[in-house]
Amino acid sequence: MSEKKLTKNNYFKIDPECHLIGDMEHLNHFPGVQMWWRAIEHIMRPLVTGAPMPLMLKALEGLEEWEAQKSSDPQTIINTMDKYGVDIACLLPESMMDTTGFSGRWVSNGEMAKVVETNPERFMYQPNISPIKQRGVKNAIWELEYWVKEKRAKIFKYYPPEDTYINDPDLWPFYEKARSMASYWICTPASAGFRRARASIATPRRSTMWRATSLVLSSMPSTWDIPTVMSSTWWRWDIPMSISA
């Protein structure tokens, strides 16, 4: 396969959500984990077989063998970043505790930190604070404070489908703390499209007042009722948040 010529430019590029999957061997016995990977397989099949051939060829152009192989070496991430012109990657540990019956994470925040610290000039911490309500708001606040004060983390992830509605009033104390610590958040509210997530909480609860949470949105899934969301008073907490679908 011929080497793809990438356009070089002077733009600063940051990958805000570089996912770390980790070693799954000790988790593969969970039915939820097995179902998750089956769902991924069932989505990949129609994408590959149904995509127009010219589009597939273009997507595969320049893809090297090492890019399709799983690796635990952080240098592989650096090699990928260098190839595609990415300056910094925010490393996100996959939690997915709903697939393990909340008995464990796929990758812990501590494991993520070890990778970040191999190359702090190119990697940023992105602790996954989910779930918040399931493990106790006070515990989540403690961990948030730790990552901000001890590690100077700036960007965090919250994944409502394994926890509760993003506008659950029980989360207000956590949002207040997040605002006071000037942290940036990425939230993925809707994952039911590719696996059996808890779809009922993948979008905001309509019956709950949005009590001025001021999550600054950079994008919003089409599954959300935009007028309902935007008419709600989100302008109090001042928490910068990006919504990823």
C-alpha cells in the first residue's frame, strides 16, 4: 500500500478524547462486556460491507499495518499523532462500569496517569469521573479535587448512561465543585445507538428543571430536543462542556 501524503500545516491540533481500552482478559467473562463487543462487531460489518468502494479505498489509503494492531506501548500513540499531525492527546480511560455490573473499570484513572507521565509534553490527563451518583457524589468530588490539585488535570469525562440523567438534581453539588475548579468537561449522553446502554438516561430528563447548570455546549447530539435544552436555564454553573455523540 502506498504511503499517504499528509498535508502539513501550522495549526495546533489536540485530540480531546484518545480512548484507552486496556487488557480485557480479566473482564471478558461479563455478559455486558461480551454484548458490548458484539454490538461493535454488528456495526462494523454493515459499515464495511455497505460503504461505497471508492469511499472505503480512500479511508484505507496510507493505512499501515502497525496502525491496525493493538499495542500497550505509549509510543504507538505518539507515532500515530506524529503521522497525522496531532500535537497533544488527552488520554481517556474507558470506564464502562455498566458492562461489568459496576464491579470494575476497563481502565482506571491511575493506569491512564502512568501513560500520560511517559510523555507529559504530548499527553494530557483526562480522568473519567463516571459514575458520580452511583458511587456517591462526595467520593466523586474527592477524586475531582485530587486530579486538579495533585495532578493539575484540566479536562474530564462524564458518561451519564452508566450513572444518571445529566440534569439530575443530585449532581448539583458536584457541578458547583467543578465550576469552582475551572475544569473542562466532555460528556457523552447518547450511546444507545451502538450498544444496549441505559437508553432512558441517555438524554436529559424532561420533567426535571435544569436549574441553571450553565454547561457551555460546543455540540449537541441530534437525539436531543434542542429547544427544550436551550430554553432551560443552563447559565449558572459556568462549566465549559463539550457534548460528544
